[in-house]
Amino acid sequence: MAESALERFFDKYIADNKSDVEDEEDEEEQNEELFFKLLPDELLTYYKPSLDHICKSQTVKLKPKVMNFNTKANLGCMLDLHYIASHGRNVDLGRKSDRVHMRIRNPRCTGIIFKAGTLLCLGAKSKDQSRIAARRFARIVQKLGFPVRFLDFKICGIIAICRTSPIRLDQLANFIHSSYEPELSSTLRYQVTPGIRLIIHRTGTIYVHGAKSEAELNSALRIAESTLNSFRSLYKQEVCD
């Protein structure tokens, strides 16, 4: 008798508990319906992303900003690098003792001087600024007692930066002959003309290396513009279709 009474008690308890759970679920559904009824219609519409921004005919126009003029000059004599490093200001001797690094503030540039008299000037924003910096490096070395002459000044390379909208590098790598290995690097390397290459980031930042003059830089960018425009028109057509 005790077992049967206990079983009836638990059966009644379970039935009451189920009814309470069902009542709570019904109440939650009613509250949810009331909540959505009180919301405005604008918030009830689902967002559907469109491809209009992709299908618009936008042409790429690359405007370069020169970051660095790398120039080279010959000082016309053999140099004692240890003497320059010990007596010069803002001068550091290289690890292999085959060069010294010299820095000046106006213009803010770095000079790399080799034992044979070769001078590399880095950090200038223009050709004239680089020439002034190179002549100042030569004058500093001349004041240390070396028979310096300023010879054979020329541009070794120009580094420029351009910005455009984001680029799908995986699609672009299939469209042009380039080097793109996402496992090793997040950039794409594109050889526009012999000696001039582009380093393209997926954010749209493009670095230009290897140009010897501003004319070469602009001509390479015109070629890159036509290539990117052709790629974008093809990509938009595939997406919009």
C-alpha cells in the first residue's frame, strides 16, 4: 500500500510539473508575439546585401606618393671607416666593418658610406633633397681630412605608395602573371615592367619599387591602372551575373 501511494504521489507531481512547464512556454510565446507587435515595421525587415556597390563602373586611378629616393654618389677616394666612426657625429660602424651609417637631420636622411668611397643616400622625399643630403655627407667626410670629391650622382630607385579600394588577391593572381603565396606572405608581387615591381596588399595599399625616374614611375602606374581596371570589370561581370 505504501509503494502504491508513493507512486501516485510522484505521478501527480510529474503531471503538475509538466503543466507548469507548458504554461511557462505559452507565456513566453505570448510575450514574444507582443514584443514583435510593438516593434516598428522598419526593424522587422531583414537586411539583404546588394551587389550594386560591386557592379558600379569605377575606374582605378593610382596617385603615387613618393616615400623614398635612393641615390648613389662616388666620393672619389679611399676611406678609413674606423676613423670616420670614431671621429664623426651620428655615425655607426656596420657589423662587418665594411660600411658606416651616418645620419643628418636637415634633410632627415641616412647615408651609407663604403671603404671604396661609395655613398648611398636614403630617406629623401625628392631628387633635389637627396642631392643636398648627399653633398652634406660628402662635406662631413671632407672635414675629417679626406680628399673627397662629389662625383657620379644618380638615382638608384624610387619607392612610392598608392592607395585604392580593397583587392581580391586570389582572383588577381589568376588574372595576371604574378607571385602570390598566401601561406608565406599576405602580399602579391607583380612585375609591371623590367625592374619595376608592385607589392599589392589586400587592403588596396600598393608599394612601387625599382623606378629610376618619376617618368618611369608614372608610366608603370598607367600600366598597372589598365590591368587593375580590366581585372575589376571582369570580376564585377562575374559577380553581377
